[in-house]
Amino acid sequence: MENDKNAFSPLSIISDIQNKKLSSESLSKDERQLCVEVLFTRGVTKDEIAELMNVRVRTIYRDLAEIRKANALDRSPEFVSEHIGQLVKRAELAYSSLLKIANSKAAKTSEKIDAIHKGWLICKELSQTLQSLCYLPCAATEINAQVNHLFAKAPDAAELMGELNSLEISISESGVVDSALTEMICLIKQQLTLSAASAQISEIKTKFEEN
């Protein structure tokens, strides 16, 4: 079927069938299933697909079952590692783009604050995702291996707080009065405070366990 995909155009065939230029009965099983897959992903109901393909509805059900089986992903260790690597890489690229906005002289103060906030959310959500996939511990544990940082230049909570304070001073000096910005700054400060507290608690636990 994979070779057919390269030489077969389901959209063209579907168009010819709809315009009565081609009979669906002339299609092979693999060709029909390619058309069924395209139609189904475009929101066409099973009954409508069956009518267009001139087959019974249960045939469409069987086709879709075989399509799902053919498209199933192999949960091998290699696939998982590659997928996680792509996820982390995309998060790094998104974080890097936001960091450029936050450090840009041309960006507005509100844009810088928004970039910092969204950058923090990327880090947070990536950590939660990696925890759910068992790539990071969900609680403070002793790790006897060297841990590489996911983001080589990612600032810690103290650095982010310092940058946020600088932005807050700039806003105050500019005379800008924006309640939305004020609320956003307060929210980010709370998140950074919680992050710093969590890191400190983990450090205390580690020192206690060592003693």
C-alpha cells in the first residue's frame, strides 16, 4: 500500500468518482482504502463513504479497522526516545524564540512580559510531560547519575524574578497604567516564588537524607 500512496492520488480519484468519470468498482482494495482514509479524515460519514464507493457500510468499517492497524505505531524503545527527543527539541526552539522577544530592544514591555510568562509555561509543561512519561522523577529522589540540563541557557527562578523586577520598574517609570499587566506580573511572581520554594524544599530534603 505504501508504494501505491506514492503513485496514486486519492483526491483525483474521489473527484472522478463524484463526477461520474470513474467507477469505484474499478478500484483495487488498497486503492479504495486510500480513498476511504482521505474521506474519513475529511469528516465524511461512513454511510456517505459507502454510498460513494458503492459498497456496504460494514465494508467501510472493515476498511477503517485495517487502516487503523496499518497506521498503528510501534511502541519500541527507539520510537519513544526519538519522539521524546523531537518534543524536547521543539520546546527548546519555542523557548529560544520567546527568549529573543524578551531580550529584544524593539519589543514592547507588555510583549517582553508575555514572552517571559509563556517561556516559563513551556518549561513547566515540558517538565510535566516528561514526568508523565517517566523521563523525570515526579518527586524528589536521589539520582546518582550526571543530569544534563534540558535548556543550556535557561535562567533559574531568581534570574527570571530579577528580569521581571526590572521590567516592572521600567513600566513604573514609563507611567504606563495597565491592570492586565499588573495582574500578569503578580501571577508570574507567584509562579516563580513557588518554583523557587520547590527547589529549596528539594535541596533541604537532599541534605537531610545525606545526614
